[in-house]
Amino acid sequence: MATSAIFILDLKGKVILCRDYRGDVAPKNAEKFITRVNELEESGRITPIINHEGITYIYVQYSNLYLVAVARENINAASILLFLHKLREVFVHYFNELEEESLRDNFVIAYELLDEVMDYGYPQFTEAQILAEYIKTDAYKMEVQARPPMAVTNAVSWRSEGIKYKKNEVFLDVVESVNLLVNSNGTVVRSEVLGALKMRTFLTGMPECKLGLNDKVLFESQGRSPQDKKKAVDLEDMKFHQCVRLTRFESDRTISFIPPDGAFDLMTYRLSHNVKPLIWVECLVEKHSRSRTDYLVKARSQFKDRSTATQVEILLPLPPDAIAPTPRTSQGTATYAPEKDAMVWKIKNFPGGREFVMRCRFALPSVPAEEESTGRMPPIRVNFELPYFTVSGIQVRYLKVIEKSGYQALPWVRYITTAGEYEIRMS
Amino acid sequence: MGGEKVRGELGEIKTTLAGLSSTHGRAPELLAAKREVFKKIVNYMTVGIDMSSLFMQAMTAAVQHGDDIVLKKMLYLYICTYAQSNPDLTLLTINLLTKDSKDTDPHIRGLAIRSLCSLRVANLVEYLVPAISVGLIDQHSYVRRTAVMGVLKVYNIDKPAVHNTGMLGTLKEMLQNDPDAQVAANCITVLEKAGDMKGMIDRAFVVRLLNRIKEFSEWAQCQVLEAVSVYRPSNEGEVYDMMNLLDDRLTHSNSAVVMAAIKLFLHLTLAMPATHQQVLERVKDPMQTLISRDHFETAYAVLAHFHLLAQRAPILFSSIYTAFFCRMNEPTYIKQLKLEILAAIADEHNAYDIATELTEYVGDIDPHLARDAVRAVGRIALEVQDVGGIVERLLGFLEVGKPYVTAEAVTQIADLLRRFPDLAEICVSSVSNISPQDLEEPEAKAAFIWILGEFGHSIQDAPYLLERVAGKFEGEAPAVRAALLTATAKLFFKRPPECQRALGMCLQAAVADSDMLIHDRGLMYLRLLQYSVNEAARVIAPPMEAVTAFAEEQSPELRDRIFDEFNTLAVIFREPSTAFTRRTTVDTLSNGFNDVDGEGAVPAADEGSSLLTDTEQAEALGQDGLTPRLANGSPGAAPAASASTPLPDLLGDLLGGGGDLMAPAAPAAPQPVLSLRPHPHLTPQEFQGKWGALQPAKKESLMLAPPSIATAVAGGLQELNRRMAAASLFTMASGGAAPAFRCYLHGQTEAAE
């Protein structure tokens, strides 16, 4: 079940780095890999895992690079794909950016890293903090903080001892991203909210953190009043960072942990019951003649008046051969983006309970193009941010930090909802 | 030019190295200069230029700065790269590495042992063993875990060396007692590979390992879960204990851990059908999150597992079908899999919604997605018959006006008609609106011609459409020519006067055809017709029989084998690992020849479904792409022909020297005494009456293996029903809960009125 080697290739298939763990796949196979990828891409049958002449190539593409794991054995595909992504994160952590240039500048340290993340093709550690102990070369761009080595039996593998900050702060961002798909007849085909508690900690020593949420299960178990229960949320499939003591959570729903240093996702969750779309967009098509078509787009905010969506961007697809599209808007500005075949309507501030309208007029060539694509129009896509608001209604009730030196840490909590894959099909 | 430049560079590096080596002292600039040169060497090495000639100079230069770990790492990398090709020079490095393995810095000790074991030179094993043995009892965990992996490296070069030194025994002890989790995890890896793990896995061991699972790193947790998955608990209570202990692994943020836990749960409960089903319910949520949150690539791997589970237990996933709707910016490989899953989980409740969503994709700009969507609707039409509107959608695709959509739709409709000839009434009028000229692709054209041949009696223009293609017989692809010949011959018996001209053209062209198969088939038709028209009609155009199972479909047995290899490449490639791990260049090249043999052999070997063998056999033979439509007609002839007719021989000839291919079919020729109607008519009342009135004719009890029961139950007995239906036995009623399921089946003999 072991990986034979890791190749890092440029997009033409030239080897930039190659770490051979088992000596049963030669680097020259990289060429075969790239030829095969090109063939499959042409036939539209490309997958992230390909088997060619008895060798399996598992790869991810990132900026102008391929990260490829090769194997002859029947390995765990899902885990290796994830490993490659973690490897990418490690590189990004060390070089700030991962692309051909930064890799070439830092290839010695990249080899050092590859040496430690796997041994004989078996993944070992992929946490940048832990790896720091073994990496001796200074990265080209990164300031490496001198850290004392981890104690031999360190129960907390994700945090080193002896971290010091002048000012102790914790930032907690509650981020929810809304995925929505609406059919051309206006029915919501699918809606889903993906939430994450993103944390950044700048804390001295080995702090104990405790986080309280308005968790439904907790409220029920405490026998709170029905009024309180209304405010509680029921989250699906919660996932925690490895630092969270899950047994504690299972028994009394407290989220307690010793956080890693820096940024990490404390918890993620999902909400799949239907939520009312926050911003509703409709498009009416009025075809007067070939020389004049009108799109009438209505955007309505369906959240409370006191909230305001910012950075609203509505991408209205137009036919590729549209001539001189001219927009008129009741709010915001709209500009034609021919490279996207779309009208981009931007509204800086969109208060709740309001409706704005855009009318977009364009012509089509009087003679239809010979190969006029009869393909369906891509959907209208919407981007927005809604600060101080969560769809799920999740709330942080408290965030306590206790460290034996007894310092006071400042917790900062923010809420924001953003549009993920927010698509509305056109008729 | 390039070579010359490199040689120049090589010389330059050599001189620089020599220069640096002769400068004594410990100035930091000297070290920096050396590091630079080594970077250059490693860089050239990476791009594949042979740097082995610098061996001596590099060694000397690096040894002088023995305390610089960066330089050392680069030197080790260099040594390991060229060790195999230069065993003599490698011998010189042994001293250095052995010395370093006793260094005061644990990091250097670990690195030295790792490099020492990575030299992969067989006759150096004697130097490795002592170094590893010392490493295994090192104070520092880094050295220990590296040494543990070293054991495996030696094991792969020289197995006896490892067995003789008793190192595996040491590892077993370390696995139990070492305080460092990663050391223990690496012990598991080595012991598994050396085949020494099996004997160790007992209750006490599993409990101890699982109790400390949280100490392990994410990757090591996967290793542990995988190792434990071979353990078979002695009672159900133990299974529940294990699952309770590990339930939180399903909420881990690392998807590899989640998948490993899922595998363990599924395998643990194989013998407990009801619990197995609960596990499937339980893992649904975490898996769903993995596909919507993780990277596309990881989502792809998870989706492949979803597909496997959906095939085993479609009903469990049928309620979450919207999770498999495609988003616009997902890569094609994700969409492709999602469509297959949608087709697999479609049932009477969701089929309409799914088909509506799929229709959206048919309009997509990406032709691959559009085709996949058509194919998925075709699949649904085959599997879910009671829902209206599905076949109509399929027919609607014929009018979308894009050639590839039309082509795919025609192919799907032909498949649908092969299984449900009754649908012809609804389909032919739409199909007859297209003309063969609109279809470019041979497969679609052949499918269309097959429809004309089988259902030409109700398509007014059929003979003339065929005639038009027959006029350009030579210009068509082999598959089309074969289909055309058969279709024309078949239609001839239904509408002789109109088809005579077309058949004449086809026969003439076929006899002159360079393709052996078409040539022989043409000759056979001709001679049959000359011999006796009635006899020819009986052989060439027997009444059409519905196909109950397509050869492309994976057998449940194969799926079970893949399920055993859950969470590996087997699931991704949809074949057991033996199929792809040993595949070499030679195999792939000869595949083209083997295909026919291979496909023919599979159904023949499948004795369990002997009632089906002849049909399947013919289907499988059809898969070589040369005889697709003929295959359909001929099996119908087989049961009708008495044992004395020369038909099997003729078929053998027809398939171009495939006499031995047909051999397995021969034993099937003796008729089953009982022949059952494909569509029995019996009301529940009648059934109940007969059930009470008739005496039991035969009682038999058979034991099923627990995994098979789990599979059958998880799939809502659909598989059982399908298999029984294939043998013309239909379920009147079924129900019950584990462990007592009841199925009331019935069949009707051909003779019954």
C-alpha cells in the first residue's frame, strides 16, 4: 500500500523535483504520464487517478505544477489525494507561494520536506509545525522562528512548548458559505450551507480554550426554556480539528481544546435543510427581434432590513455574439465583460428587504453564425458577503482562554455569510 | 551542444569542489560556497544528468564539514541516487553512514539510518543490520521510527536476514510497548508487509490499539484502522463496543481517516445485516460532506466509493439524490461519476426529478456531459419502468438537434428495446423521423439499423431507409455493415417485396467483403436462403426475445470482490486489484486479442446462472463490436432448435473460427424441461388461492454466507428479484425483517393458459 515516488512536474511534464521512495518507478515515467494526461484530456475522460502500463498516477494540479504520486501497488487513493493536498499546504507554508519559481529557489528545502513527509512511501507527518523541527535550511522567503524541539513524549503534537506573545489574542471567524441551485422555473433544486469556525490564535504557552455555542442538543439537555431553544441551532455532520477533546464534546457538548499556534479550522459543519435564498434573482427575456433583445433582471434581498449585503456581484450570461450590450441599473454599476460573455452587475451595499432592477439591451448579428451554438446558457451566478449574519443562526456564547501563567487573552468573534456556488438557471 | 555544455559544467563543478576541499579552515563563506555547489549538483541530478563521476570529490568536500546537516542531507540524497548504479563506490560511503548512525544528534542518527537502508544494494545488508538494531533501541523516537522502516527496506532486499536476526520479534514488542505512536504505526506497516501481523490481532491487541488511537497522527490512524479491519470480533457486543469507540473518527477533519473508519465499520458488520444497514445510514452524512467540501480530487475518490455503495444499496441513497446534482464549475470527472450514481439510485420516487435534472445537462455545452446525461436517462428507463415520462424524455432527446445527442439517444433506445420490445409502439414513430444519414457514429448507426430490422414492420419507410444505406455498403464501418446485413435479412421475411432489392445489394456486397465475419455471414444467409426460405426464416428471423441482462453489467460477485478492497484503487478502477497491479506493457498490447476470449469466458464460467448462459454467451460474443445485432436474434433460435440441427456448428463458423468459443455453450443445448413465460399473468388472489390449494412439491434449504445476506438486504432484495426475474420467476410479495425474510415467487409455464 505504499507510494513509490513523488514527482513534481511543470505543465509540460518536465521533472522539477523527484523523490524516489522505493526505486520501482523511474522518473522517466513522468513523460509517459504527461502524454497520457494529454490524450485523456482530449477525449474528455481525464480523471485525477490514472493507470497506465501498470503504474498508477495520482495527481493534483496547482498553479503551474503537477504534484504526482506514483505507485505500483493497490494503494489508498483517497488518502494519497489528500496527502498531496497536505503536501501542497506544507510547501505553501514554507515558500508563501507554490509555483515553479519558488520551488526551484527552494528545492533543497523541498527535498528535505519530501524526505520527512514520507518514509519508504508511507505518510508520516504533514503538519508544518511538526516538520519545522526537522528542516534545517532556511526557506528563501520565510522567517523561521527558532523553536525549541518538542519534548520526546509530547501529548500535544500540534503545538510546541514555549511559544510567547506580547499581546495574547484569539480571532474567531464564523464563516458560512451558501450553495444554491435554482431551476429556470424558479424552484430551488438544491440548497446547502457549509459552515466553518476559523481560528487564528496568538497565545502564549499551553492555553486551554473553551468555546460555548447555542447548540440545540446542549440546550435540550440542560432543559432550557422553549424560548431559548428557538435560538438554538441543529447542525449536521460537525467535524472538529484534532485538538478538540471529542470525548468531552460527546459527554457534555463542551468544546475544549489546546489550540495550535496560528490559523486553523476549529470546526466545520453542514446544513442541508432548505433555507430561503438570501438574494433572489430573476431574469425575464424579452425578444423583440434579432436586433433587439432585453434582459430584465430583478434582484431581491430576502433577509432582515438591519443587515446589509456587501460586494454583491451578479454575473448575467449573454450570448457570445451579443452586440453592444447596454445596461441600465436602478442601483450599482454594470459593465460588460466580453471575456466572460457576461454582464457584471456590482452593488456595493444591498440592504435587506429591497429590490433592484437592471435592464440589459443587446442585439444579435442579423445573420446567425453558421455554427451557432445551440447550447444552453450558463446560469446566472451571484456573489455576495453578508457580515454579522449567519444562515444557521449559530452563535458563540463564550470563548474562554485559561493559561497557567494567568494572562488575560482578548477574544475577537466575527460572523459572515458568503455566496458559494450560487447559481440560478436561465430559461 | 547540450552534452558538451554539461560536460563543461561537470568539469567546472569538479574543479570547484577540489578547490574548496583543499582550502582548510572553518570560515562560514567556505561552507556557503560548498552548499551552493551541492545545490547545483542536486539540481542537475534532478533533471536527469549523470553526476556520478563526482562521487569522490563530493564525499571529500562534504566530510570536511561533517557537522553541517544541510550539506549532509544533500550528500545523502546524492549517495542514495547513485548507490544502485555504483555499488563499488557505495561501499566507500558505508563507513561514513555507519559513523553518522552513532552521532550525538538524534536527527543525524535517524537520517544516516534512513539513507543507509535506502541504498538498495544487496551485499551491504550485513552493515545495515547492526545499525538498525542499535537504532531500534535508540532513546529518540525519530531514530526509532526511521529504524523500524529500515527493517522493511532490508526485508525487501533480503528476507532471511530479517527473519534470522529476530528483528520482527523486536518490532512486535515495540508495537505493544513503545510510548511513541508513530513508532508503533510504522511497526504495524512493517509487520503487515512481512506477513507477521495476522497472528497478533486478537481482542486484547485491538482494544489496546484502539484505546490509544487519538495519540496517532492522522496518517497513522488510517494505518491502524486498516490493520484492525481484518479483525473479526467474536460477538456482536464487541462490534458495538468497537464502533462506539471509533464513532468520532467519522467526524475527523481528515477525509482519509473518515474513509478508513467507514471501511472498518462496513466490514465489521458484514455478518449483521440489520446493523450493516444502520452503518450505511450513519456514514451517509459524513460522506456527503466530503463530496461537497473537500478538494475536487478527493471528492472524486469519495464519489467512486459512493458509487460502489449505491450499487449495493440503492435505496439507502435514493433520498439524498440532490446531493449528486452537478454544479457548473465542477470538473467533468466529478460530473461523470455523479451521473452514474444518479442512474444507480433512481427509483420510482425520485426517477422523475432525476430525469428532469438530467435533461438540463443534455443541453450543456460540454458534449461529454450531454452524452453521459442521455446515457443516464437510458439507464433509468431500463431500471425504473413504472414511472411515466422517462421514455418520453429519451425520445425527446432525438429532437435536440445536436448530432452527438441524437446518436447517444438512438443507442440508448435500441438497448431499451432489446430489453423491453413492448415499448416499440411508443418509440418507433419518433425513431422513424430520423434518417441514417443524420447519424455519423458507427455505433449509433448500427443501433438505428438494428431497430429498423427488428421493428421494420411498423416503420413505413424502413425498407427504403435500409436500401439507402445498403447502396453505400462498402463505405460503412464493419459494425454498421454487419448490422445492415442482418437487419435487411430480418426485414426481408416480414416485407419481402420491398426488401428484396436491399437484401440483394447487401448479400452481394457482404460476400465480397474483406471482413471475414461479414463475408461468412453473408455466405451463410445466402446458402440458407437457397436451401429453404422457411428454414432460413427460422434461423435468421426468429421471434424476438427480450434480453434480461446486459453483459456490460458487473456481476454482484465482482462487486463484492471490489467491496473487499474498499478504500483502495480497486474501487476507482472498478476491478479487483489483481487486474491492474500486474498489468504490464505486454498485457496491454495483447489485450486487443484477448478481449474476445476473456469476455466469452466470463459468463461461461458463471455456472450459477446456467439458465441464462446461452443468452449471456451470445451477448458477450456481441461485445467484440462486430456482431452486435445478430447476437440478439440468434439466442432465440437456440432453444427452438432441437439437438440434431446443425445450428451450433453454423454459428461457430459464422463467428470466424470461434468454434472453441462456442464449446462451453454446447452443454447448455439440452433443453430445460420447464420453460417459463417471460411475462406471467397471475393476480394476487389467484396466487393466494393456489398457494393454499397446491401441495409442496419440493422443499429445499440452503445456507447463504452472511456477507451475501448483508448485500442482499442492503439492496432491498432488488438483486434477488432481478436474478429471479432473469429466470422468469417473479416476486408476488416479499417482506419480513432480519433474520426472517420471506419472498413469494411465481412463474408460469409456456403451456399454461
